[in-house]
Amino acid sequence: MNQREASDRKNPRWWDHQRQPLRALRRSVVAMVDDTLRPAVGTTVVDLGCGDRPYEELFVERGATYIGCDLDATAQVRITPGERVPLEDESADIVVSFQVLEHVADLDWYLGEARRLLKPSGAMLLSTHGAWLYHPHPTDFRRWTRAGLLLELVQRGFSVFQTDALMGPLAWTTQFRLLGIRHALLSLPVAGPLLLRPVATLMNLRMVVEDAVTPRQIREDNASMYVTLSRKAARS
């Protein structure tokens, strides 16, 4: 990811086609980092499936040590699916996983490694999709209800103590339409790209209104994304 792409992801513009989900996710993550996790000098953060490391600076600028792990050989630590991540047991104060879980084939392995790496006093910050379009990267296996996601985590040894539901059904159906309209407009020479900015801006404004009028309970049970904080549960 180049500098411009990083800036667009951190501060998406009104005409950006994924402005609403990017802004909602970043606001939630920043709030959980600042209000609950509070990383500092001496904190070790392990990012399982770091990709282009969109949230690295949230931890590094607070003095934490950030370790990015991924399938890609360019990551600080390379992951091989089904194998032990080459880091010591209970070496992480914080394990983070941003929009990765839906792409993982073996949840027992992935969440098992997250639990192994986490210190007894540590916490895991994990986000994933509720409702979203198919997007293989390179694979895409799952979507969750809130209850289903929490059950997956509890069954694998975590105790969830905070959940944030992002983008209710009015907003995410508009988001899906925006993605489709963008694809159609970009296929048109000259006029399509010119029309895209005002159309995207209007649809992004519409999503703001739609989420504002969506009842909280509707959004919580029908969100586009879920962000969770959890700790290691005691083994029985």
C-alpha cells in the first residue's frame, strides 16, 4: 500500500466508495485502543494476518512493540496455515485481528494460536464481517451473526467483554448498491468516472442518515461488521 492509499484508508473522502465502513471500523478500533487497551512502552502487540498493517501506527505511536504476522514472506513473521506461529507462548499483551477471520479456513488453528500467544492478563481485539459481499483474499469462507461470532470465540477459550456492531441494514444495503453502481460507472468511458464522485457522495450521505435512524438493537443483530474485545477464559 502506497502513501496515498494509506491516507485514503485512514481518512476516506466523501466520494470514496468504502468511506462508511472504513470510517466506522477505524472509529471503533481507535476507541477500543484508547479507552480499554491503552498500549504503552513495553506492550507487545501481535497482529495475526496483518496485511498492509493499517492500524500499526495506533500502537507504535503509543510506544508499543508491533509484530506483524501474515502468509506473505515480507511480513515480520511468516504464518503457515495449520502450523505453529513462530513466536513464544504467552508473548503478546495484545493480539489483534482486523477483517481476517472470514478468510480463515481453520478457526480452531487460528483462534488457538491467538490464545496460545496471549498472556493471561492480555486481550484480543478482533473485527470481522456480519453481512458483506463475497471478497476472496485469497479465500472467503464465512459471515456471522453477533450471537454466532460470540459463540465461536467462547467455544475456543475466550471470554468476550465488549462488542461493537457497525453499520445497520439500511446503511449496508446502500453500501452494496454503491459498490455495484461504481462497477457499472467505471465501465463507461469518460462520463462514468465523472459521475461517480457526486453519486458516491450522495450515497455516503444517505448512509449517515440511515445509520442514525436505525434502532440500536436492529444494528446490533444485523450489522455489517463486528468488533470484539476478549480475554483468555480459564480452562475448566
